[in-house]
Amino acid sequence: MRTSADNLIEHLRGSGLAVDAVVGNGPGPSVEDAWRAMAGFEVEPSASFPLDADRAGVHGLWLDHARRAGVVGDDGTFLITAVVTGSREVGWVRVRLTGAADVSRLVDDQGRIEFIARSASGDRVCGITAEEYGHWVVSLALQDGSGPDAGQPGVV
């Protein structure tokens, strides 16, 4: 029987990412904390593009923002989650970029790109989320996940 972890791993591999390990929700901000921070009222996108836009340049756009935000390690590794049933409980998955990687393939059941990448240290995230009229690339600095402000965006 397939598990939520199996579904998430298959989804990530389908985008061309190499999966290293399921890390879970600790230490650092959990997947739920990161989604809450990304959906914050005062969050502004680093970049945006229409929901129905050509997705040819999405991977490069996200990767540029993710590298500037310090989310992707020098070796191409980072933690990630995507919208798949049960992914919040699975937590973070450590992945590596490959030559075939294309995050524009991380679409939900409505065809929208939805994922969050997190730095290994847990203090930075950069993801793509679908809003009413467009996709947003969002980069945030996060608290460490251990205090009362866990998952709240900080100053980038």
C-alpha cells in the first residue's frame, strides 16, 4: 500500500529532483509553519507570473531567487515539500538539483505550482504558491521554529 511519503517522493522525482531522504518536521520550522508563513497577510512576492503563463522559464526564475535567498546549498541540496495529500505529516524531504530538474512540474491537482523549498539550516524558504490571479515566488527568512514566533516571517 502506498504511503503519503511514497506519493510525495514520486511527485518530487517526477520534477527531476534527486531524492536523498525524508527528514520530517524537525528540527527547525515544520512544513505547516512554513506554509503558514508563506500565506501571511503581509507577504509580498519576490516575483510573479500569471496562472496560465508559459512555464518554460519558471525553474530558472525560482532557482535564481532560491540561490539569492540562501535556500539552495553549494552542492545543489535543499529541503522541500509540495502539495500532495499527507505531505504536511511527511515533512521535509532532502533533494538535490539535477540537470533534468524543473520545479514547474510540481503542480497540485488543480494544475497550479505549489511547493516550498527550505534551507538546510531552516532559517530561509523560497517557494511558489498560487494566488487568485497568479503564481508568486516568495522568499522569506524564518524564525528557528522553537519559540512562540515559530514559522513567522522575519526580515529578509
